[in-house]
Amino acid sequence: MTAADRSRSEERAVEAIQREMTVFARRARASAGRMHPELSLVSYTLLGHLEERGGCRATDLAAHYALDKSTVSRQVAGLERAGLVERRPDPDDARVQVLDLTEAGRHILAQVTVSRRAAFRERLADWPEEDLVRFAAYLERYNAWPERPPGDGR
Amino acid sequence: MTAADRSRSEERAVEAIQREMTVFARRARASAGRMHPELSLVSYTLLGHLEERGGCRATDLAAHYALDKSTVSRQVAGLERAGLVERRPDPDDARVQVLDLTEAGRHILAQVTVSRRAAFRERLADWPEEDLVRFAAYLERYNAWPERPPGDGR
DNA sequence: GTCTTCAAGTTGTACTATACAACCAGAAAC
DNA sequence: GTTTCTGGTTGTATAGTACAACTTGAAGAC
């Protein structure tokens, strides 16, 4: 294979990755909404992050998801209203509110995770294990890229 | 490797795919907005589809992206107002409007494609060709799954 | 042929997610 | 002790979306 062949093939692959990731993104919210109307994609990811980290600050959520802090503030307010998260003032710093899941939050998160997992598994049912593992690794690698927060106009 | 090992490994991979796809989806719109403010992710994908197909009906767009037809109607109206698409009545069926890119639409789509491609390429710069090709194939395979339109509560 | 039903698209309405700007309250730096 | 920084909330505006009701034309049923 010549260098030109290689670069053409890479070029095609990059195009395809871009196109397919975009299609996926376009569809994700809609299908999440239909899969579990009780918990939007945003809420789901925020709760998931809280569970994974065992609680964190609103600012951490904003940074991780490249969201404005006002957005997080409102989302969290909604989740608190729904009784899914609770906040405690940080004893070390009175400005900080440590967020954590409530029991109800843990419960609903687990339910949604189950239903999402079932949907994903159905979709991936006939993939060989080797491909699943590799696909997961590619996605992780792809996402391990620093996102710039909103307003950071670089 | 035992069957139990295999299923655990698959389980982990499915979880990771779900999680990473979700993170990606959460970030995509925001980064698209920062990458090319003149063309939202939605508009970009719609224009891209028109280019790829060489024009199509609004209903086709709705089906392909799992959007409500009203959403597509408004999006297309905006694109038409912006002079990026034009519609002609279908000679075979007066209800149908065939959509297609204008020259301006083609032009801006090409520009945005260039800038998106550059961003993706930067991000994927140190991936070996083999991995790019495989990753692209996985994504295509993943997305080749029938989406259900909104309102189809199955 | 007329009538009913179906399909494509538009419009009214409402809601969610989002950003940006202005602000407030504590903490830290000097 | 000011000034500056950081975490968070609130006001306001916008985009994207869905659902329902409607219009118009096509296609079948009889």
C-alpha cells in the first residue's frame, strides 16, 4: 500500500467517524426521551456522574459536561425539586454545595440504567465480544479529549 | 477464558459504549456551536443529507433523523429563508416539495465541512490508520439500526 | 363519480436545554 | 481591610423539539 492509499483511507475513515458521530448525536436525545420519559438525557448523565463520583460540586458537573454553570444550577434545582439529589453545604467552604444522590435518585437511576442497558444490549446483541471491547475502547479514547467550556472562545 | 469471563467483559463493554456515546451526545451540540456558529448541528446535518441524496422530501429528513415533521418543516423554512435550500413542487405529487441545496447552501456546507474535518482530524491525529478504519466501521454498524420516529410509542 | 381515508406539510402552542450577563456571598491574596 | 477570585443563582433570550389541529391533495372503496 502506498502512502497515498493510506492517506485516502484515513481521510475516508475520518469523514465517516465525523458523519456517524453526528448522526448519533442528533438521534440520542430523542431516543433517550422515548426510552425513559421520566428522566431526560441530561438528568440521567448528571445523576450518573454523581453516582460515579459519590457526590461532587455543581462546578465539577459544569466542567465535565462543558455546560454553563447556570445551566447546571437549574438542572440541579430541578433534580432537587424532584427529590433525586440533595445538597449539603461544604463544611470547609461555605460557598460550595456538595451534591449527592438521594435514595430515590439512586433508585430511579438504577431503573433507567437497566432499561438503557437492555436497549443497548439488544442493539449490540450480534456483535462479537472482541468488537464490543474494541469499540468501547475507541469511544473512550475518542472522548478523552479536553472539551472547552462555553464562553471560552479560543 | 470461561463463558462467565466473556459475559463480564461484554457487559463492561456495553456499559462503556453506552456511557461514552452518551457523553459524546451531550457534548456534540455545544462543540458544534463553537466550531461553526453560522450553522447549527441540526442545519448542518440536514444540509449534509440533502447533498448526499441530491435532494429529498421533508418527510425523508424527518424519518432519517427521527424528528417530527413539524420540526423539519420549521428547520427547512429557516434554511430556505437563509437562502441555503430551495423547494420545488414535485411534478408527480402536488403535496410533495422536493428540497435541494442552493449554490449558497452548497458553499457554506463545504466550508463547515472543512472546518469540522480539521477539528476531527486534529482530534484523531495520532490514531493509527487501522484503528480509524475500524472505528468508522463500528460507528456505521452501530448507526445502521432502525430509529423509531417520535410519537411511535412502541 | 363521489366519498372516505391516507399522506405531506404548516401553524399554534408549550416546554426543555441552553447561554450570557448581572448579580450575591464567601474565600483568598495582598 | 480592600480587592480580587470562585461558586452559585436569577433574569432574559434563543433554539430545538413535540404534539395537536388543520389544509390540501392523492388514492381507494363502492
